[in-house]
Amino acid sequence: MAAIYTPDAVFKDIAAVLFDKDGTLAGVAAYLQQLGQLRSRLLEAQVPSVGDAVRQALGLGAQVQPGGLLAAGSRAENVAAAVACLIAAGCDRSVAQRRVTEAFAKADAALTPKAPHTPPLVGATALIKALDWAGVKLGIVSADSQPNVDDFVQTYRLTPYFGLVQGLSPALPVKTEPAFWQQACRTLAVSPAQLLVIGDSATDVKLAADSGAAGFIGVTGGWSEPAAIATTAQFTGQAALISHLGQILIEPSVI
């Protein structure tokens, strides 16, 4: 276990840390900007004038909105939002679903693999290694697909440091479901009271709140504009906000 310090808080007796991936460990703003623009252009080529509505629905303006669907939503949520835009433009639901599915697949293929486009943010690798050295168990929990999460960890040689690497998969619960954090704690063999969640969105705050985690650290600087993270509305435990991961310090507990 370890004590984990930010400029404004100390989290004591932490046995495990759950990290969000995109916007917390991985720099994804530029990638998502490209992906969102490509998705909207492909759809607009089939349904003229729908591009602006799609971009707005996905949280894509001059920059990616940290709390928008592109940044914080699941693929299913992004698909549903785009389908709704096409239906509003006059498409039949089945046609809209097919067009969105095809456009998203083409956009993904143009930017595959994802990992080379989304390198670790400054300070991420050093923090992971420091936590591991201090004996803290580590997990990644993400709304990204399981293959993308696995590829990120493997590409940047982080596999040895993580006891849990979980993304979206039909066989696994998503991180907004109670079964998710229960499974995460079992996998890492820790109690929620020993758990610290580090993320950049309301979904991550909810994970900390639902699990009864010891604390939450919000990272605001992983995007082109600072992420707005409201911790007090959902999470009554100890919380802190930082602009970058280099502001976290670790002190191993003395046994």
C-alpha cells in the first residue's frame, strides 16, 4: 500500500489504482478530432447537411469536448446519437442504422491501429512505474473496445504493470454497472476502501462513487481544453483535481 499525494490532498493506505484510459493515460484529442470529422463527412456524403448535427451530437467543434460522446461515450452511444441525427433528417431507422454502421467502420479503418495515434500523456508512464514500485496494484478501465485497450498497453510496453486491463466487450460488464467494479476489486484482490480511481469524466466519478472507493483524482489537462469534472455532486469521498499526472507523488507505506 501507499500514500498518494496531490498538491491539495493525501490519499492514505491505497492498495490499488484504477485508471481511465483516454484523456487520462492516453492523449486522444487529436485522434478523436480526426475520427469525428471523418465520421461526419462520410455521413454527410450520403445525407447532405447532416454533418453539423452529427458533429454537435458527438461533442465535436473546433476542438473535442472532453465531456462529449466522442470523448467519454461508448461506441454504442456514439452510434445511437448519429442514427438519431439521420432519422431527424428524414432517413428510415434501418437505413440510418446501416449508414452509420458503415461510416463508422470506414472511419475506424482509416485510423487503424489506434494506439500509435494515442501515446501516453506526459507523466503517465513514470507514474505507472512509480506506483508499481511502491507495490500498488494497477488496472485500466475504459469505454474503448477491448482490442484497443489491449493494443495500447502492449504498444507502450505497459503490460507487466497492470493486473486488470478492461475495455468494452460483450462478455464483460461496462464500468457504469455495479458488476464492473465488483469484478475489478476481485481481480485485483482489494477492497473498495483501498481503491483510488483516476479519470477525467463524470463516468469515472460515478465509478468511484458507486464502488465506495477511498478517493478520486480528476485529470483536467488531457484535452485541448480543460475537462470540467464535478466531483462533489456524485462522490462524497476524498477527491482532488490535477492538471497533469506529474502532480501525483507516491510514498510507499511502511509495514
